[in-house]
Amino acid sequence: MPSTTRTGRAIVAAAGLALAATTIVASPATAATRTFDDAAGDVAHGVDVRSVKVVNDKNVRVVVRHDDLVRSFRSGASMTVYLDTDRSGPGPEYGLAGALFEGGDYGLLPTVGGGWKLSRRALPLECSYVSRIDYAADVTRIRISRGCLERPGEVRVAVRAGGEQPDGDIVRDWLDGRRVLTPWVPRG
Ligand SMILES: [Ca+2]
Ligand SMILES: [Ca+2]
């Protein structure tokens, strides 16, 4: 019967779409959201990056999941989220750098010299941004108003987390690899 055939095709097509979405995007929500996974346990420190979600919408939001964040400064945990907002300029244009222990400071800084070095001095950015740490969920949530970033279209990020082990060794965990930027995330 024709109606059965149509239904069958529709189901096959839907299954194919669902499979493709699962393969390419870990958490499909809107076109403006992408999630990127990183290896678990590649550094022996709670700051270990597990995944990074980028939301390019009303604000630019970056949600980083870690293995285990703790309040104590002894973790030495820190993170820099580099933001590439302009294809025509080399490397990322901004970096949000901060400590991931309780009471730690953070700041959004422009990059200098080809993208990976942060300016020592913050520009007087007349915009709002915030970085919040959830120690129970082991998540860092960053929200940056578009005005801070000269109202970009698409954006992409690179993430570097670091920490100090009890013996004093410093470890680093880049999302994917050193200075590796994610694919571009379109404006939603
Ligand atoms: Ca990792
Ligand atoms: Ca750039």
C-alpha cells in the first residue's frame, strides 16, 4: 500500500538524520550550540577537561566540564578560554583567563602578537562577562556579552586548563591539543 511505503521511507530517513546528528554533534540543541569532547584522564589532576560546550547566541557562552574541581587554592587550577572571533586576524582575538579555585580572579583580555599571548593590561571593556564555577558539578560556566567581542558572527575556541599536583608538578590539558581551535560555531 502506498501509505505504508511512505511511512517506511519517513522512518528510515528520520533514523538516518538522528544517526548523523549523534555522530557530528554531541548535544544537538540549536545551530548555535556545539559540544566538543576531550579525553578523560589525560592529566592526573581534577582540572582534566572532559568536554567544552560553545553556545553562540544572545551571549557567547562556554561551558567546560572537568573531572573534579575543588575549592582549595592548593589545586593551582586555572584555565584560559581563547576566543577566535575574526577569520581575517591570525589566531584568537581574546582570552578569558582565571583561576578555578575559590576566590580566584579572572579577566577577559585581548590577545597580542599573533593571537596566543594575552595582553597584560585589560582593555576598559564596557561590557559584561562572568565566569562561575560549580564545584559540585565540576563545571565552569562562562558568559560573555557580544559587545565584549565586537559583536562577532561565528566564533571558535581553544581551551587550556592547568593545575598543580601535590608534588609540585604543573600539568596542562588542552582541549584536543595545544593551540587547537574548534570548528567555527555559527551565530544562532
Ligand atoms: Ca582531558
Ligand atoms: Ca582571528
